[in-house]
Amino acid sequence: MNQTPNFSSFVSPNSLPAAAPAPLHDIVGPVSFFSYTPTQLLLGAAFLVLLGIGLFFGIKKWRQKKSLTPRQAALEALTAMKNKLMEGSDHEFGILVSGLLRSYLGMVFGLAAPRQTTEEFLESLRHSDRFTSAEQESLKLFLEKSDLLKFAGGRATQEDRHALIRAAEHFIQGG
């Protein structure tokens, strides 16, 4: 008599603990991970493309700014000096006008004018055929007048300053 015991006889339905009811959650539809519509994406992409094109051409135009030749740059600097003719001391004016012409000669003709004294520069021109004797004499007078202002404490009137600027312009335009 091997009978298996009936579990119902051991456990009564009232003796089992009551199962807790499962919590109820709201029913939610599919969650969107990307909240932009295709129209918004296309408009955003079009904006970025237009912005990129604008930047590309803007930078290209900025980089292609017309550069001045040494002659044009020197003449513009002399014009600016004319507009502020009596500003600064005579010493400063002599340094500026002489330095401008010397740097022009250095850039255009490859001369050592910015690094040489007036005497050294004029001596180097005597053995050169780059300039005519009239141009050499013009340079000599210009450099002597500007040296007088730079080193000897010379005084320059408004007419003297105009004459130095005109001499530099004449040499640059004819050089």
C-alpha cells in the first residue's frame, strides 16, 4: 500500500500565503529614441551645407585679398605721411621717410640699403650700374637731408617735409 500522499490533504488552500497582486503600469507606446522628423533633418542638413559653402567662399575671398606691390605699398605709406605731415618730431620724420625708401630699395633691388650707413650705401652704388648718375645724386641729396634730421637734430619746416616726401615719391615712381 504504497500510496502517495495527497498534497491536498496536507495543505489547505487557506494555509497558503496569498500572492501579492502584480503592480499595474501604464501602457506606453513605443519610445522614440530620435525625436526629429525627416523634414527637420533635411532642413538642418541644408542649413549646414549652406553655412559650409558660405564659410568656404568667405575664407577664400579673405585669403585672396589683393596684395600690394612694394611700389604701391611705399607710395601708400608716403601718402599717409603726407596726411600726417607735421605729426611727430623732425627726428622721427627723418627716420620714417629714410627707412621707407631704404626698405623699398632693399625689397625691389635687393640692395643692403636698410643695413648700411649712408656712406656705405652710396659707395656701393658708385660701383653699380643699377642707377644713373642723376638717380645716384638724387639719392645722395635725399639721404643727406634725412640724415641731418635723424642724427644732427636738424629742423624741417612743412615745405622741407613735403620736399623729402616728393623726392622719395619721385624716386619710387621712376625707379
